[in-house]
Amino acid sequence: ASEGGSKLKMLLTYVDKLPNGSEKGIYYALDLGGTNFRILRVQLEGRRSSTIRHDVEKMAVPQHLMTRTSKELFDFIAASLRQFVEKKEGKGSPVSTRELGFTFSFPVKQTSLNSGLLMKWTKGFSIGEMVGKDVCELLQQALSRNGLDMHVLAL
């Protein structure tokens, strides 16, 4: 930013480096954008190659979960993610900890690369006890409760 500040309105992302093409492995992404959410699995080969393979599944969020509790909402999402992983990698297959990117399309005050506090709900969601809580932490707890060896790496 310039010494006097900037007129450009931007939010801090906490991303301190960009991909360089050497990334290898299997990565997951979760996109909660409203009444639907998507799960994405990407396999990267490194050597500056593009994505080798990707799989996407779109699911509806049951309407009753949009107004229940954070535990019920995130347990449903984590259970759906577990089913997706088992379908793609096999049930009970020994895998290393997977990294997960989390797109949460609601107003959030991001406090680090993998944490952010829900400011308010939109799009028909209304889980009052979640406002002010860290959405990544709530997801991480649900992943653990559902037996998923995943780490929420980025919001």
C-alpha cells in the first residue's frame, strides 16, 4: 500500500505465497455457498503440469439444517465429505492427512489463513449460536468427530 493508504478496498487474505507448479498429491476443497455445497478432489502431479484428475460432487443442504445448530450442520457436511472420500479412495484405506480448502460464502472476519469469525448469516441460514465463532474450527471439530483425517488448511 502507498504511504497515505489506498482507495482500493481489499481484504487481507493471509496468503503469503502462490503455487509454483511443484505441488503434488491429493487435495480436497469444500464450497459452502448457500443451499448447496460442493466437494472437490484434485490430484496434482507437480512438474508444472496441470491438474491430473478432479472429481466434483454437488449436494443440497437440507433446509432444516439451515436453522438448527452448528454441530448438526457441520456434522452433516463432514459425513457427506467422508462418504465422498470413501467413494474415491476406498473405505478405511490408509491415507496420510489430507489438506482441505474451505470456501465459506458468508460474511466472515478472516483472522488467519485458516480461521475466520462468522459475522452474520445470509441466504436463508439462521444459526444464531454460530455468529462470532470460527467457522474453520467448527468444521475441523466435525471432521474429527466423523473420523476424517483432514486438516482445514485455508479459508
